[in-house]
Amino acid sequence: MAAFSPPRLRRSVLFLPGSNPRTLEKARTLPADGLIFDLEDAVAPDAKDLARAAVAAALTAGGYAPRELILRVNRLDSAWGHADLAAAARLPLDAVLLPKVENAERVRLTLDLLDAMGAPPELAIWAMVETPLGVLAAADTAAASQRLAALVLGTSDLTADLHVREAKDRLPLLAALGLVLLAARAHGKAGSSTCPTPTGSPRHAGRGANSASTARRSFIRSRSRRPMLHSRRPRRRLRRPAQSSPPTPMRQRAAKVRSASAAGLSRRCTSLTPAASWRSPTRSRRAAANAAPYGTLSSG
């Protein structure tokens, strides 16, 4: 009787661009259950060979244990697919991730090539389902081989092929998520999906796969960043500087009235005597009467 082996945790699996040495170095300290060294979409065509060499050097140097190590290779019909498989056969890996798998024959062909290149028999295969045809053929793909360990739904490419908009709740992808999950669990494989990444971030820098025990929850709920409802300050609207417009006739008349009023006020103010020397006629007569000597009466 074979010994029982507990399922491997895949709570977070990170995609690492193979052409970024800083990311490869930092991944040794990240608290992730698995690391996917990406040689496909995350690497420019003119940097494929350099990225393959950088990933090979990093994996040979080690320091990633006890994480699960996966290498995502380019398509077999591309100019770099066979070279990526040859490198994967010699590297200390747990699995090889195949992009855009649409039939079971692609899985069998990859296994035959790996065996011919001297890969260890325990090297597993992960298949990415990224097209509508791949979703419909997920059951056949899951049954292709016992060495196939997981089906990974690539939501970014599938969203583009379905001509739908990305949504945090992933409602447009629920049918595809359910079909891939059912196909994976029906054949005892792990089912997972890539997660939508925030705007402005790299396309394949998000978190990846989950374990089979939590696959259903990972399909229904998005593991992207939760929106901050109360901590985010409202954006301030930039006010445009006021543009001077030519004066209208009404404005010109109003300006003339204001200037005339100001001129008349200034003339009135200059014609007045100081407040200390100004007296009304009544006050002047009273002052003259008070100045007369006592006992005499003023005339009139």
C-alpha cells in the first residue's frame, strides 16, 4: 500500500518574469507556496534566450526551497519552445507549465519530448487553458496523462477572446471557470486560475493557483486587491485658470459708471472742510452768544 502524501498547498503561486534578475533574486524571500518562472508572455521576443539563461542560473543556484517551482515555457510551435523544454529537462523543477493548451495531444507530445530529453519521470505537467476551444476540451486535456497535475485557467487571454470586459466578480467567466474546475476534479487534478491584476501593473505579475481543496473558492472569488472604501481620499479636481474674455458692452458701461462714481466721490471729499472747523449755522450763533459778556443782550 502506497504511503499517504498530504496535498500540497498552493494558496499563492507567483509569476516571475524570467528577464528580471531583481525579481528572481527577491523571490527567494517571498512568502509564496509556489513560483512560476515565466519565459512566455512576460518576456519580450528579443530577450527570450537571455531570460532562459537567467532562470537556469537562478534555479541552479537554489535558495527557493520549500516552494513549488514551475517553469512556463513557450509554445512548441514557436521558435523557443523546444529550447525551453530542453532547459526544463535539466533544471530542478516540480512542473512545466504549457501555455494555450487546446487538446490532449499537446500534453502527450510534450511528455514524449521531455522523456527524450532526459527529464526525470516525476516532472509534472501543468496545462493553461486560455482560449474558448481549450475550455471546451478541458475534460480531454485533464485525462491526457497521469503526469498532468493541474489545469490553470488564464483569465486575461480568455477575456480578450470572449470580447468581454474584466470584472472583479468575474461574472463573464463563471461558465468557463466552472467547466475547467469540473474537468480537473473529475480526473483528480488540481484546478486553479490566474487572478485579475490591478490597472497599471504587469499582466502576469498577479497571484496564481490554489490547491485542489480550495479550488472552488478560488474560482468563485477573486483574489485581487480589495477596494479601499473608506481610506481612499476623494480626488481633487484641478481648476483651470480663468481665461480673460473680451469685455462686453454691458461690462464697459458698468466700468464707466463705477469710474464716474469714484470720481464724483473724490471731488465731494476734497471740497469739504476739516471736521474740526466745520460748524452748522445754528452752532455758530450759539457760540457767538456764549462768547458775549454776561449782562448784555445781543442785538436782534
